[in-house]
Amino acid sequence: MTKTIIATDKAPAAIGPYVQATRIGNMVYTSGQIPLDPVSMDVVEGGIEAQTKQVMDNLMAVLAEAGADASSVLKTTCFLSDMNNFLAFNEVYASYFTLGAPARSCVEVARLPKDVLVEVEAVAYVE
């Protein structure tokens, strides 16, 4: 199988030595997406809702570039800087998985890049 690097300008460019996603066979593995505006590369203003929306928009853009979408996602790993944001995060997150949510882990971490409130990565299956 050939490994394919996935890259799109509709999501933030990598800010370190990694790629937006990798596809091998029918599997897509995304890097964690944080709430950066893909054009300005600035953290979006607002609280957990605004940041979660940007994260999920970025994630969906990367998945689309790989030929996947929300219904293709098998599992996500979600990182929150404060578990008190869990309910508000879930409201926005759930709106992206209208055909059924994937398996998921969601953990609180001490700190995220650029001091953002949320980061999400995904594993998806594509035909």
C-alpha cells in the first residue's frame, strides 16, 4: 500500500513537523486540528463554542481533501483544556455528526498548542 499525504489550504497549515493527514489504503489518519483560521493562522476569538466550530470545520476540510466526510469517521480523540467545557463542546461537536457519532475518547489536558481550548483528531474509512 502507498502512503498518501493529505494537504488542503482550507485548513490551517501544519505548525510543526507533521502533515494534516495521511491516507494508507482506505484509512485516513488526521493530525489534531486546533481552532486556527486557515487564512490568517490566528486562533479564532470566542469561547469553547467558537473554537470547537473552527476545529470541526478544519477537521471536515482535511477529511474532504482525503475523500472522506463526517459519516466516514470511525473514531475521534478530543482534547479539552478544561473539562468544564465538556457540555458546550459536545453541543457543537454533535452537530457535525448528524448521521451518527463515531467512537470517541475525550480527555482534559494540561495545555494545548497556542493555549487553545480544544483539539480534535480523527480516523476515517474511505471507499
